[in-house]
Amino acid sequence: MKEQIDALMQEHQLDALLVTGSAMHNPAMVYLTGGGHVTSADLIKLKNQPAVLFCGAMERDEAAKSGLTVRLYTDYPLKPLLEQVKQDYTRALALRYRQMFMDLGLTRGKVALYGQVEIGPIFGVLKELTALMPDIEWIGFTRDPVLLPAMMTKDEVEIERIRRMAKITTEVVGRTAEFLTRHKVKEEILIQEDGRPLTIGDVKSRINLWLGELGAENPEGTIFAIGRDAGVPHSSGSAADYIRLGKTIVFDIFPCEAGGGYYYDFTRTWSLGYASDEALRLYEQVKTVYDHLVSGLKINTPFQHYQQLTCQLFEEMGHPTIQSDPQTQEGYVHSIGHGLGLHVHEMPFSGAVAGKQDVLLPGVVITIEPGLYYPSREMGFRIEDTYVALADGSFERLAEYPYDFVLPMRG
């Protein structure tokens, strides 16, 4: 939670954080400001001091909604700086950053960098700023030890926002199932009212429409993959593919709040009309593993334990896994889950990158998503729900939805 940030900065010997970019679709900025229509800003947080938000005058009211101290770029006018450096815009921006830092009393120490911006311009500015402020050491992380651990445990407000996204997500999934099953069928292909075959692209267009109607966004896209594509875990599906009976469909949907807030993550596997005996058997094996995992979730357990358990269970059923063969592309080929919040994938992790901090603490929100993948057999299966670890040690599934594999056609 946010209350951990200063202690984490102290632990990692950081004097300040610099977060740059928009307050939309920019997890670090959204986390520290609460989000909002601020399209370009800089947030500077000194250790053991409240963050200060710098932005343009046109967005001052939106920035003020953050509750942070707001300072305007107009207090640091670029025109005289540009004149000073003969219209070198990059150097002028570096001079403005120096003024901002000096006004906050920061002239030396370690500053960690966060945010989502175009890399070329910010690299140029930081290169100039390094020369202007040689006593500042700029720090970048491949595995963030400050904000990601703070984000890992959610407060009640964050959990409620994710719960609301869960309701929207499962509403859209229900609409999708209804939309598919009411179509007429010709030669095992779903047919639209105008006689054209229904395609993956048609279905995804409806999904995006319904998400928008319900106040959500879909910036990461949707996995809606049929047949062989269902056997490749992150194949999003081919837009031109026809929707056919008896083929496995992996439907993995992970929308977020409008403006780039909290995500939800959810997967069901369907087969329209009927399924082969082999598909029914494999689906039941995935469901058996899923049920075993969720019934055994325990607080304060390393998340990686459940990855190891999943591999063990699937291997006992005769499937290859990345534990028995790290190079396998069939069988069980990914990690069992991940944390969820302002990122689709965040701490705690359960796979190869999991560390000692990736533990199921009270307040974590995680996915559980076992699957089997056989592209050579033109089929794939995944079941995924999102859970929150509660203070009493129990785990709550944030949205209920049926696990039906075969969806009867009613068109």
C-alpha cells in the first residue's frame, strides 16, 4: 500500500522518485495521483515528504483533484530558458527540471525514474540534466523494488474498484455467450442475419462496444482464439477466422477502468454446440486442477508453490509441463497466475521471475489460471478467475460466472 513507499525508499537508499507522463494509462502516475485527465505532468516525491505534482495551467483543476500540492509549469517559463540556450529545446527542458528540483531542495542523491513517455525525448533531457546536476544519480529498475511492492497489497477502495471491473467483465462475457449461441448455423459455421459467416473480428467488435457502454476500456486487446490459435496461450485470435461448432475457444478478457485505472482478468473456454471426447477430457482435467488449487489457497504462502503444484498435477495426468521440460510448447506452458491492479501483470508473480516477496499476503489480488495447450491437435483450454486475499485468511473470488464448456446453440 502507499504507506509503504517511504520505508521502501529508505530500504533501497532512494532520495526521491520522479514520475513523468500522463495521469491516464500510466500506472505509477495513476497510483500516486489517483488518475484523472492530466495529459502531461511530472511528479516528484522526496523521501518522507508528500509528492508534488507539476503540470500545465490548463489542467490545474484536474491536477488539484489528486489532493497533492500542484505547481504549474508557467512558474518555470520556457521562453527565457530557450533564449538562454539559443532555442535548444532539450537543454531548456533540462534547465526547467533543475529549477523544479532545486525549489524542492533536491540537489544531490539517488532519484528513481518512473512513468510512460516517449523514450527519445526523455533520454535527451536526462542526459542534459545529468551534466547540469552531477550530484544526482538517476536510477532505473528492471524489477521495481518500491512502487510494485507497494502496489501488491490493495486497500478497500482499490479492491472495490477491481470488484466493479469484475462485474462489468462478466456482464460482457455473458453478453458474448448469448450473442454466439443465438446465431444460426450453416455447415457448422455461425451465420449472421445478412448471410455472412461470423468471424473472430465481428465478435471482438461487439466486445469492445459492450465494454465502452459499461464504462470500461480495452487497451490491451482481447484474446478470442479458436482451434489451433486456442492452443497458443497468448494468440489473440485471427480476425478473419470463422466461428465454428465443436472447436475450442479460449476467451481471455482483461479490460480496465476508463482512463487507464484498475484491471480485471478472466478466462473461459467454450466449445459451441458440441465437443469431442478428447476436448471434454482435457477440459475436465483443467477444471480438476483449478478446483484443487483454489480449494488449497492459503495466506502467507509463496505464490510459486502453486506453480510447482500445478506442474505436479498435470504431470501426474500425463502432460508435459515447463517444470519437466522448460522448452515445451504443448501441455502446461505458463505460470499459474499473477498479481492484478493498475497493471494486468504485477506482483505477486508465480513463475520463473518470482522472488521472496511474491507471497499471498492479505490484500493481494491474484489470478488463478491453469491451462492445457495442444496446437498440434487444434485445441487449447484455460480457466481463469481473480481472487483477493482477505484479512481473515480466506480468498474471495471477485466475480461468479459458470464454468460450462459446451454452450448449446439456440439459433
